[in-house]
Amino acid sequence: MSLYVRLLHSLRSLAMTDKKIMNILIGFIILAVGAFMVIKSEAMLNAFGRIEFFERQLGTEGGSRLGYKLVGILAIFIGMLVMTNMIGGFLEWILSPILRYNKMQ
């Protein structure tokens, strides 16, 4: 019986370790894409062109280049949340006024 319980416990801890590693890898990929967008905003502009919304709203401050940088910073933030497994709590906090989410006390 003791061996069975140990085996079950080690399998559970292995599964949790795989989930943690996967969160770190996915978060790092999102973070790297965001960093690339911030660093290479001119290359992004040449590859994908101008974005009309950012040109209209941020036209005098940099337009599409600034838009690519803002999207990149948002991706870096989301990547860090995924990497540290805090994305669930953050989404819960952001969406709580919309969904009228109240925790039971």
C-alpha cells in the first residue's frame, strides 16, 4: 500500500511540474515576441504596414510605430503573467466588475 501511495504522489508532482514548465515556456515565447515587437518596431512597420487606428489616434506622437511598441509592451506583460501563473487572478480581477463575480465569504 505504501509503495502505491508513493507512486501516485510522484505522478501527481510530475504532472504539476510539467504544467509549470509549460507555463514558463509559453510565457517566455509571448515575452520574446513582445520584446521583438518593441525592439524592431520599424521592421514590423515595414513588414505589416501602417495601422489606421494608431495613425488616427497617435498620429502626431509616432502613429503605427508607437502602436507596435504598445502592443509589444502588452505582450510582455501578458507573457510575464503566464510565466508566473498569475494570469488567472489577473483576468479574474479585470473581469470581476463585468461578470459581477463575488467570492463567497
